[in-house]
Amino acid sequence: MILVIGCNGMLGSDLMTLLEGRGRGVDVRDLDITSLESTERLLTSLKPSVVINCAAYTDVDGCESNRETAMLVNAEGVANLARVTRGIGARLVQISTDYVFDGAKGSPYLEDDQTAPLSVYGQSKLLGERNAATNPDHLIVRTQWLYGLQGNNFVETMLRLGTERECLTVVDDQIGSPTWTVDLSRAILALLARGCRGTYHAANAGFCSWNEFARAIFREAGLGVRVEPMTTEQLNRPAKRPLYSTLDCSKLERDTGFRLQSWGDALTDYMKLRTHSNRG
């Protein structure tokens, strides 16, 4: 049995849909991964063969002022999961991020490239990776720029602002790959189906800036919003972001035969699904 922790979140909900009854979900309200006792009690009772951890503290700027909470959830919580899954003989799947890199490489990051997180969030997720690896039967999946139906994300923020304003200013010097949670879920299940272990990158193909992504969102939505450029320095957010953090996903394709579609096609599919869901 596959257990999805954080089953009501943006990624967890899509995983549960694709598992089609083959998995079981627990919400973060039902399981406190920062408590070893709570983690042991639930996992030893359910005895899953695979645990996919979608629970995380993902407020990048919030992590800067709440370092203790970030480390507790993103690092220590994963250590608890690794300890218990190792004890019951289960595989641990840990979701990680491009923020473990500093963005200075200038070309897509490979799984074994040197990590150098710029933010507390990135540091906490990197520690989470290391803690996950204390269970030899582990799978770490790094991704980036996630959006989906269940949760706050850039696409939904732009669509909301696009109905309120005629012009928006969006950074144009951060480059990455917007990734739909449905496609990421498919990649994770492909990795599990092939019995893959270790670290993999999974993101929609191609790359763009946040500014280009915003313009694509408004085109798809038929909104005539003007999108002006600005720099990350001008934005002046509390947490530093990697400027170029595109992930090389060739290892995923080589080992599973699965390739995530382009970020543009994924956005088109998402917008169609979003429209259908709203009508429903």
C-alpha cells in the first residue's frame, strides 16, 4: 500500500487521484511528522510499503523569520519518517526543490551537482534530503515552480490579480520550469513503477522567467493584462532565490521512459481542467 502524507494538498491530492484507490492518504492534521511518537503509531499500524511525503513548510519568505519551524517540519519531520519507514521496511519518497541550488551554474542542474542553498527554506529542504537518505530505501524527487488545483500558487495568484488590474510587474531574471502537479505525480508513479531509488529531477520540459510565465497565463485565460519586467533585486523579498535553477530531467527519462510534457502544454491542460472543474 502507498501512503500519501499531505493528501489534501496541491501535490498530494493529484497523487491520490492518479492512484485510483491503490493508495491511502493522511492529512497533515491527522499526522504530525515532527512527532516521532505520532509517526511511529500511524505507520506501524498501517504498515505501508511506500510512504510519499508531501508535507512541507513551503512559505519561502516565511521560513526566513521562522527558521525553527522550517527545520522542524522540512528536516526533523523527514528524519522521523526515515527512521520509522526504515524500521518497517518501507520506501520513503521525499519531495524536494530546486532551491537546494544557488542558481549560479548557468545551465540545467544534474542530480549530483553541488548543492548550495541561498535561503532557510533551501537549507531545510537539503537537510530533509539528507535525513531521507538515512533510509537506504529512499527516493528523493526534486521539482520546482509547482501549481495545481488544490492550493495557493503563482497561476492562481496571477489569474486573481488579472481580473483586478490592467498592468502587473513581474520579475524577469529568475529562470525555471513551471511544473503542474498532475505531471509531477505521473513522474513519481513512473519512478515507483520502475523501482527507482536515489535522487531524481522532475519538472515540466523547457524553461521561462516568471514574467514569461505570467504572460502565458494571461494568454491562456484570454486576459489582456500588460506584464512589465522587474529584477529580483527590485522585488527585494526576505529570502534569496536562485536566478537560474532549471533542472535536467534526463535521468528520469532514461530510467523510466517517462518524459514530462512542456511547461506550455501543461499550462494549457491545466487551464482546461480548471475551467471544467469550475463548471462542475
